[in-house]
Amino acid sequence: MLTPLHAIALIISLLVAASDMYARRVPNRWLLAALLLGAMVLAVDWARGTGGAPWSALLGLLVGLLAFLPLYAFRWMGAGDVKFFATLGFLLGARALLPVWMVGSLLAGAYAVLVLASRVWQRHAAPAWPTAATWLASAPLARRIAAARQGRQGLPYAACLAAGAVITLYLPNLLHG
């Protein structure tokens, strides 16, 4: 059974994954809403005596932020990825960050390999074969996606982290032993 914090993490993960895949954006207002809602859940639990102090959530937020902040400083990662990882740390706790990061990074690596392989295939495709890029450029959805991205490129790492969070939530025994 999902706890309220896990449910918030699931919802924000699904929203972030969709936004990152579509527009390569992680909206700050969604992350702030998830943090505020999570803080309210923690405060109510603490006031009722059904939950402990929020130190675990705050530690998860801090660990998530400090783990990815250097990657942002070197421009290896976007700010939205860092803020999303910190939000997941707040909602899921610091212990969940390692499996989320591992699964997310494996998925991001697989995504990168597929993108590179498709580029190689496109370069070496027979001239008679329309490439995926040519076909997609004429599709209305592709034009809407390109407009939404406003030139932003890169790996949808937040979407991969979101998938890692969902897998961590639903397959905890697989990831934790």
C-alpha cells in the first residue's frame, strides 16, 4: 500500500516524465506543490503522533540536492533534474535515492544508446528509405514537440529518474534485496 508521500511521489513522477519527454522541462511549480503537499502530510502525521519528526524527509532533500548540484555546476545536468531528485529525496527518503539514481541512470544510458544507434542508422540508410527524422518532421505532433522544446536538447534525465522512482515504489524487493 502506498503511503501519502509515496502517492505524491508517484503523481509528480508521472507528471515530470511526461513534461520532460514532451518539452524537456521540469516545471518548478509542480515540484514546489509536491514539496508543500508532502510537508503538510508530514506535519499532520507529526501533530497526530502517527509519524516521526520530518528529519528523514529533510535529509533526503539535502542528500538529493547535494548529490546532483555539482553535476549541474559542471553543466552535465539541468537544474530541473537536480530539483526533481531533491524532491524525490524529500518524498521517498534518502535511502530510496540510490536505487532511483541507479535505475534512472541505466534507463538514460539505454536511451542514449538508442539515440546514437538511430543516428548511425539514418546516416547509412538507403536513399530510397525515408529516415525517421524526415518522417517525423512532417508529423504535426513532431512540430508541436519541437515548438514546446524551444530548442532545448539533451537527454530526458528527469523522465528516467521518474521511471526509477516508480520502479523503486512498486518493486522495492527487487531493488533492496
